[in-house]
Amino acid sequence: MSLFVRPASRVCSSLQNSHHYLKRGVSSTMRLIQFKHKSSEEIRLGVEQKEGGNVIDLNAFEPSLPCTMRQFLEKGEAALVTAKRAQELGKNVLERSEVNLLPPVTNPDKIICVGMNYADHCAELNVPTPKEPVIFNKFPSSIVGPYDSIILPKESKEVDWEVEMAFIIGKKGKHIKTAEAMEYVAGFTVALDVSARDWLTKTSNGNQWLLGKSFDTFCPLGPALVTKDSLSDPHNLGIQCRVNGETVQKSKTSLMIFKTEALIAWVSQFVTLYPGDIFLTGTPPGVGLFKTPPTFLKPGDTIECDIDEIGIIRNKVI
């Protein structure tokens, strides 16, 4: 998939330059973000120089780049080559205080969620581990940024937390083989799968999983799309959630029952995956519903979701 309409020689030169940068020992860590200048409403693409650090403005570096992550991913490898070159040159840098981070993806075709995908969570539920992935979804309109507020809906009295590792699809695919699945992953991010338990579990509401998962602001994401080659092993990372400073969930992604490759192979049997599609890979034990007594979110609470090597998102409940 090509990035721009430009002579082949320029594309080849760009690819050669990217290989040159990597050979020189430049860190392969790539933290792609969507952001806005604090003085503007325009969505822009950037690279965090480090977690919480200053931001390279990719659209200032290369004005022909698209301004949204989904469009960037649709351009394929050449877009990533440009981002790597911008990271190497270190130009067009904005102070962190000048920007507001947005979700790394704001308009995906799909948000695909996986239930009961941690062995220790299944033990908490006292249920056997599933033999096949349990799939549901959230509406994309539920997405908010890594530091945005979560709005408690008046329609629910039992709003709960679920920290999850998410991955983002980088190229279109259908009937993807497990052995090739990681080729379709752009990177990983942190997700908070906010859930209205009284809509998920009460038969009087009809067990409305989609509605109970899809209230506005119920899918904080971020802080960045960390490219897959930036992580030591996405399936061996510490994952935890803190509510008002208290650790309520703590586990390892190694306890996921169905790993990234298996999830892609399974879901792509049924639907075509597109660049920007988001998979939420399940939550470990420690959700509020199973505390004694059950505990749910209230106005003023602060939730921190933290995954090693990816980052922390922090959301206040209002």
C-alpha cells in the first residue's frame, strides 16, 4: 500500500533511509499519538519522544501525511517510515505543555471486545476457561482520551472498571492465519472497558451487553499507540488498575487465554478487519462487582490503568 503519489525512486529512497536509521542504532521505540494544540481544535499526528515527554508534530514534519491515525495506518509501511525519519531527526518538537492528547484512534470501524480471557479472572468468576473466544463489542462513540473524564449515566447505578490491553489493526485482512496474524497489528495501547453492570447482568434489562458497554465515555484509550516492535513481549507485561490510589486489579498479560494472534485468526473468520480496528483483549480479576460488598464508581473517583512499557491512562469520574 503506497503512501503518496510520488516517484518510485523517492519511495525507495525513503525506505533505504529508514533502514539506515535503524542500522545506526536508533531506538525502535515508537509511540504514535493523536493530539491537538491547546490553541486549536485541529487533530494532528505526533510521536512521543518518551512516555509523557515532548511531541514531534508529524504533520509539521511532513504536511502531506494525514491527520488521523486511521488514515495514517491506511497508508501502510511508507507512513511509518516517515514517522521513523521524523523521530530520528528530532525536528518540529512541541513542549508537552502545549498539547492535549487524544485517543490514539478516534473513529475505528470496529471495537472488538473479548470476555473471560484471563485465567485468573475465570477463577474469580468460578467458571471454566472458554474453549473459544467470547466476543462482543462497544460502539466507537464510547471512545475518549487517556485523561478525559468518565461521565456516570443516570441510567446506571452500577458502573464498574476493567483494565485491558488493546491492540490496533494496521492493515486490512480476512481469514488471517494465526502464524501471520501479528503482521496485521500496528501496535498496542491501554484501555479502560467501563461497564454498567446493571445493564449487563439484570434480566429485567434484557442482559444488554452492547448498551451496558457503550455509554458515552465508556472507552478511554491511550496514551499512545506503541508499535509492536517497541515491546519486549506484549504477552508478558504487568497490567493493573488503581481506583483512588488503591490497586484493585493486578496481573500479567501472560495469563491471557487467547493471545493476540489467536484473536485475530478467530475474529477474521467472520468479519474483515480494517486499519484502526481496536481489540480489547479482556480484563484480569479485581473488578468492583466481585468485591465484598460490590463496589462501583462514584463521582470524584480517579481510575488509573497501567500496563508495563505501554503507559498509564488516568480518568476522573464525574
